[in-house]
Amino acid sequence: MKKVITSERIPVKLWLDSMEEGAMQQARNIANLPFAFRHIAIMPDAHEGYGMPIGGVMAAENTIVPNAVGVDIGCGMCAVKTSLDAIQEKQLKKLMSEIRKLVPLGFKHHKQKQDISLMPSSGNLFANGIVDQEFENAREQIGTLGGGNHFIEIQKGSDGHIWIMVHSGSRNIGHKVAAYYNQTAKMLNEQWHSDVPRSVDLAFLPVEVPEAKQYMAEMQYCVDFAFANRKLMIRNIQSVFHDEFGQDYSELRFINIAHNYAARENHFGKNVLVHRKGATSAKEGEQGIIPGSQGTKSYIVRGLGNKESFTSSSHGAGRVMGRKQAQRTLDLKEEKEKLDKLGIIHAIRHQSDLDEAPGAYKDIDEVMKNQDDLVEIQVELTPLAVIKG
């Protein structure tokens, strides 16, 4: 932990030296929520989000806040350790080409609905809910990457193995659930004459109201869908590896972790709802994944169970500038040369790609150093080839 701010209703504990004013004001806002418990934890990759900083952790008493979960519910990471110890550049380029044929990117979906067995079971919990409405559309989206900072990466580990990593979320179904329940919470907060200002964009639902129960059930479905989405992508990527390397290729380890969700947990002797928005669980001994940018290392980590962070850690490097700012200010030639010199098969082609250039992100080495009391590094992963959404 780097510093503690004590000027608000509850303290704000930060694992970074400085943060842009917009994100800092959001941290103050959540610290002043009447149901926020004990303190707010701000991870070292934190930056401004909607309502709550990305990289923020809030424990709440008997209350759920949709914007403290985020719009891409269940977004997270999967990593697979393979039995391979090397891949030639020619093979990497072929793998990238074949992966793009099987995994739709950006706004693209599958042309046909995927087998219903790949979807998490919806049962009868969501009759007439958002999940029910979006279920059939989601069958075309499962196993797709999406856009923004989502990626597929082939990496070389410090353990000598080749790894596959995927970062993606719940696609449109998660976005629809987030938007619907945030709007519902706003409407109800106005009816209740809530003391929480509408301007802070932190509308809430007490857990005893039906809308909160519905949101939490649909949120969990989106978390499960996001995991199923990553699993299908990994399966399709593995089939490409199998076609290239034959029977000698095999999966040795599969790690999954989400970083946009809320969960019932016990902290400091109290049952609370821990909201992690751009933050991952880092319980003692728990394996996690912390990615860098496409020009820097990523990490397989082990949680240290630090109580002060509500047993959480960062979810990545974190942005140092907004997407539009990066596209306006970063030098395309310079960013491409950085990656070319490192020998990375990268995704920077045009000015519009600069929002995902390494220069748009914080120094992952500094981020990892700032949270050495939250996680310990098990494997360092160096990027070899990257596909961006």
C-alpha cells in the first residue's frame, strides 16, 4: 500500500503513488456511499471508469451497485500452459491466420448459433429477464473475442513453456444486463429520494428488493457466460495448435479469473458484497493472471491474501491515457518500431490501433512492484504474437 486518504466517510487505501483527478474523485465518491464498508481499495492499475474507478474494490453492506461491477460483466482472463517449448515465426503467423478463421473479432459474431450445450444453463431463473431476451443472440456470440482491449496472445513463459492467453468478457448480453439494471437502480433511487447524488453515477439496489435479486442472478449468469465464452475460444485455438503440432501438443494447465463482478464474502468479521471492477481476487494461494500490454510481459501470480485489499489485486497494467487521446497523441511509426524490435507479431497497423499501443498503458513493472504485498509472481510471460479485437 502506498498511501491512505482519510478525508472522506471511510478511508481510501491506494496501491499507487498518483492517480488522475477524475479517478480520484470517483474514489472519493464511493468512499462516501452510506453502505460502503471499512475502506475502499484502489489497485495500482487504477484509472477513471463509469461511476467507479477501474481498478477499484468496494465492500458494501447489503447493497449492490451495477456500475461498481461494470458494463462488461465477468470480463476476465484465461491462460493455458502447453507442452511446447518453442514456436518458429513462420508457425506463429500460420497459427494467427487460422485462429482468426475460427474466432470472430470485434463486432463480428458466428454465422450460426453455437450448440446450446456450450451455454451456461439458464433454467427458469430468468423468465422475461434480460438473459432470457438475449439468450439466442448470445449463442452467436459465445466463442467470440469482442473489441477494445480484448486479445488473444501466444507467449513464452519463464518456465520454458509456450502459453496461450485470452482476455474477453460477456459480450452484448453482459452489456445489456449492466445497462438495464443501472437504469433500473437510477429510477428506484429517484423514487426513494436517495441521498446519493445522481451525478456520481452510483445508483444502488438494496439486496432485499426484487430488482437486486434479479440483477445478482443475471450478473452471475453473465460471469458464467464470459467464462464459457473464453473456454470455447481456448478450445478452438487448441484445435489450431493440434492441427499444426499433432499429438505432441497437449494442455497442461488451465487458469481462469474474472475481474468485473460482485461476490458475497466475509471480511473483517462482516458478510459483505465485494465489488471488483477491473480487479481480481487474490486470496492466499489463489492463482491469478495479470496481463501487461501487447509489448510487455504478463504474469501468472499467486495471491497473498492481503486483507487490506479485500484479498484483491490489479487486473492488468491499466491505462495511462484514454483511447481517443492515445490515437491523437501517440506516434504510429514509433509504437510499431518498439514492437518490431522486440520481434512481436503485433496488432498495430493504423492510427486507429494506437488506443491499444504499449504507450497507452502504465509501466507493468511499476504496477507489479506496487502490489508485491498482494501477489507474488510465479511465471513471467513474454508476448510472441498478438491478436486484438
